[in-house]
Amino acid sequence: MNAPFKTPADPLDAPLWDLTDLYASREDARIEADLARTRALVDQLNSLQGQLVAGRAEPAMLGQRLDRAVTLYEQASDILGGLGAYAFMAASTNRNDAGAQGFEATVREKITGIATPTVWVTLEINQLEESGIEAALAAHPAAARWRPWLRRVRAMKPHELSQELETFLSERGPISAQWPRLFDETLAAMKVRAGKDELTLAEALNRLSDPRAARRKGAAEGLNAALAARTSTMALVLNTVAADKALEDKWRGFRRPADGRHLSNEVDGESVDAMAEAVAAACPRLSHRYYALKARAMGKARLDQWDRNAPIETTAPRGYDWAAGKDLVLESFADLGPEFADRARGFFDRPWIDGKARPGKQSGAYAHPVTSDRHPYVFLNWMGERRDVLTLAHELGHGVHQTLAAGQGSLLADTPLTLAETASIFAEGLTFDRLLATAPKAEQRGLLAGRIEDGLNTVVRQIAFHRFETRFHDERAKGEVAVERIGEIWLEEMGASLGPAITLNPGYEHWWSYVSHFVHSPFYVYAYAFGDLLVAALMETRAKDPAGFTPLYRELLAGGGSKGYVEALAPFGLNPRDPAFWTIGTKRLEGLIDRFEALA
């Protein structure tokens, strides 16, 4: 007889962070002092305006001026970055606090006002000839450290506008940011009715993994109603964000809506298209096949959409209190070497994690790097379930990556999305391997199912999101897209990715409206699939020589954004430009499905 389900762990065990390393409060006098300090740095920087392109400067003199300008630019960015991080993180834990939201918006406006007059820096750099820059870096070696950052700046050259237009776009930024703010505040205030319970968005999404079908269905139907009541607002937000983006893209000369993201990721659009097509072609062997197996395992002909992440077993899944989750994650990091575990442990030993789920806190998880001269913080909503353990590992992977790359300085530590998800997904994979290796045989099928579903969510689902987003932006170019049409596109892409074994129940057409990346970071989502497939190739490489792998992996992470992804992966003997590279990950996931079928 199955045991009754009980909440497996008390989420109240999770910690709160302490942001006083940044500022004591919104009233902290250091805020105005730091703003004044940054204005002084910007004044020094702006005194150099015109000198990068003045006359025929000798290479050594140009190198010296470049080094001075970029150094001041980074110093100012560090101060403003710390203030912006504080405002955002404080607001993200209390989206119901009008004071916190107003403070975040005000800080954003002040940062923009200080930073905007520096737009000349990248414009002048891009007026220089490539040969002139190389001669300057050779003649003044101290400036050579900026070469990777200069490479990124130079990549934007064909899409830069006049100084007046760049200034306008920068000043407009805080106003455009009010749309994502409306999105966040709308979801944070949303209450989901599920039976007698009133849930936050995070709690409702978490209940979709409940062993009891009635509770899953109740949460899904509650979400249907709550999201349906807000889709008009969310459609307005999404349409406006897309139109705003399209206008800037037109002026910058980007052909396709995702091109700007590809440029910042230092990846060509054709490679992303090839990856997306490879994943879509693999869906019958991956998601379609797996969900049919899962339906059979659960004794059903088809799964309702709220069964997609349901546990296979109806007994209560193993729960994890905060201490158990911490130990498991640290042991997994130690598999890579003591330094990785020590760096991760620092987040627990200090108040750098906010894990406690509570009303007003936005859903999801993130690791914020702040700046290279500070330290990262980790944000998640701990519910004490297996997925929370993996989320903790994922975000700490980011955090460890950020601490390793900090030595590069903020401008070079910033990692393109093509590599930004590497450490997080790798850490998640190590943690799952430990979960599976230490689980009793009776739990292995359920764990394997969970891991497959995480893989499908990261690869198949995110590519489906990418395809939805691409189609939406393409249609938005012809005019505002009606909320009903957005729902149709969503259902078509989700249906194609999930396959015939999943029923997309009435109400699911509204579920696009809680995906924050569509609003906050258009065309971000493919990075998750990119990272997952890349990590699969790295894990296959590690399996052949674990000891030899670790120093190479550390070097990759410590490099931050100083190398492009092709160059960064070369020491591992991997070539992501080879179409076969992407099949390593899909075959690895297919192998997990084979194991699941054998256990079933």
C-alpha cells in the first residue's frame, strides 16, 4: 500500500541572504557617495574624448590612451554594477514592495544618466583601423589585456549608430525597462487558487510535481485561470517589448530578430539554426518516445499536460532539508576537485544565498555575479524536492564560475551565453550522477525519469520556446499579435515538441505568459539547449580521463569571456562547428531513455 504523501522537507530551513556587503539599506549614505565617485570617474574618462581618433597618434601613445580609457570605463562600470545589482536583488525578493520597485527604477535611471555620456568610447574604438589597434597593443603591452573585450566591441561596428542616436537609446533604456517591471510585478502579485489553497506562482509550478494527480490537476487548473485573467496584460507587454526591439533592430541593420543576441553571444545564427533543427529532428526519438513510455508506466494511454513532470511513483518522493541538499551538492562539486567544493562552500558559510520561498518573492532562480571586485549571490525558491537540489547545484555552478572568472576583471569576466550555462549544467549533471549512484534500486527509475525530464526541459522545451519566440517576433513585424494568436503559436510549438502522448488541455494556451525570458531577455532561451548539449560533450570527454579533464575545465571557467566558445573548447578536442558535435548530447539523452525503458 502506498504511503500517504507528506511535505518532504520544511522549506523554512532555507537561508536568507544579507546584502549589506553592498549597501546597508536604500537609505545608505554610501549610495550617493558611490554615485558621486562614479561621476568623477566618468569626468576623467570623458576628458579623453576625441583623443583615441585624434591625428596620427603614435602606436605607443594610442595604446596608453586605450588602456587608460578602458580602465576608467571598467572602474565606473564596477561601481554602477554593484549599485544596480543591489537594487535588483533587493527588489526580486519582494516584488510586492512598492518602495523596493521604485528604488530599483530610480537607480536604473541614475545609472543610465551617469553612463550614457560614455557612449563615445566604443564609437571611437570602432573608428580605428584594425591594424592601428594591433600596433597600439603591441607598442603598449599593458593594453593588450583588453584584446578580447575590444574584439566584442569591434563585432558591433557594422550595427552602431551615431553618437546622438546611441545616446538616445541609452537614455530610453530605463523607460523601456518598465515593461519587464510590469511583467514581474503582475506575476508576483498573482495568487493561484488550487482547491482550498492559495499559492504563489512558484508554489503552483512546484505542485505540478506532486505525486497525487488531483493536486497536480488542481494546480494546473488554478494556473489556467490565474494566467487567463492576465494574458491581455502580458500580451500587451510582449507585443510592446517585441515592437521596441524591432525598431532598434531596424536602425541597427539586424536582419532577423535574434541576430543581436547571436552577435552578443559570439555565435553565428546558422549554427543556432542548425542546433534547433537537430533538436527538432530528434524529438520523435527523445520527447515523443519518452512521454509514450512514461504514459505506459503510469497506466495511461496519454498524459495530461500536468502529468509531464509528475513522479513515476505514487509514493512520496525522497525529500531534502537544506542541510541534506547542501551536503549532496558539495560532495558533487568535490568530484571535480577540492577547489570547486571549497568555492561552493563559501556561499553556504557566508550569507550569499536567498533560498526561502515566500509571498512577494519572484519565482525562478538565478546567480548574480554583481561585479568582479565583489562576490556573487544565489537566489532560488527552496521547496525541499529533488529538483530544488539540482537547481541549487545549477546556480552554485554559475556562482563558482563567476568567482573563478573574477580575476579577469568585470569586462572580461562577462561570459557570452554560449559558455555561460556550461558550469551550471555541468554541476547539475554531477549532482544527478551522485543522486542516481547513491539511490536504492527501487528509486532509480524515478530518478532516471526526473533526469530525462530535466534534459527534455533544458533541450527540447527550450528549443520549442525559441521556435515560439521566433514565430511570434516574425508575426509581430506585420502588426500587433492578438492574444488568441499567441496562444495558437504556443500550442503548435509545444505540441510538436512534446508529441502525441501529451494532451495539451484547455487553458494551456495561456502558459507562455509566465516565461520571463521572453520579456527580460529576448532570444536567451536557446542558450540553455546550447549549454546542455555542450556540457554533454564535455562530460563524455571527462569520462575518458577525469584527472586530466579538471585542470582544462578550470581554465575554461577562469577564462570568463576572454575566449570565444570555439577557442575555449579546442583544448578538449571538441569542435562545435562540426554538426556531429550536437548529436553527442542528443545521443546521451537517448541513452538515458534506453535505460529507462529497460528498467520499465
